[in-house]
Amino acid sequence: MTIEINGSPQTPAAHTGTVTGNGNASVRQEPNSVASEPGRTAGRDTVSLTDTAQQLRSIEQDLAQRPVVDSQRVEATRQAIENGTYQIDPSRIANKMLDLERALSGAH
């Protein structure tokens, strides 16, 4: 049995099985004997992605198209350093390092 997934801009691969649940693309494998029963043909099931899944897919595609580096921010920082107007706050840097250390040690 082939499953067609709707709501995805990419062409999905075909899967065998049936869909269970509320359309969140969970697949349960069916034994092959179901499709080979006399008088019964293999059908097509469709799955529609939830609105949340479609929104996540859209956000993912949008992020993939954006540059990794914010060129305007880099240029503004470069100019501030050249002009001598770049402000360094050692206390803020230390606090951010401590926050990172806490987050990393709490993840274990």
C-alpha cells in the first residue's frame, strides 16, 4: 500500500503501511498478506501534515535561505572598532560565560 503525504513541498518517498493517529505521519507496517488477499487490491492512503508541521517546514526553508553571517552587524562592529567607539563590557562577557558554563554542566 502506498502512502502519499500532502502538505509537504518536497516529494516524499513512498512507504508501505497504513496511517494511524491524527495525521502526524506515524506509520504502522501491515503484513504483506493483506494486499494479496483474493479480491482485494492495494490502495493509496494519504497523510496531511498538521498546520504546525507545515509552519515548521516553512520556517526551516526560510532559515536555510538566509546567510549564516549578518553582514550588516559585522560591518557596524568593524567600523565601531576602527572608530574607537566599540564598547566592551567585561562584566557582561563574564556573565555570559558563566551562563554558558551553567547550561553545559546542567545538560549532563
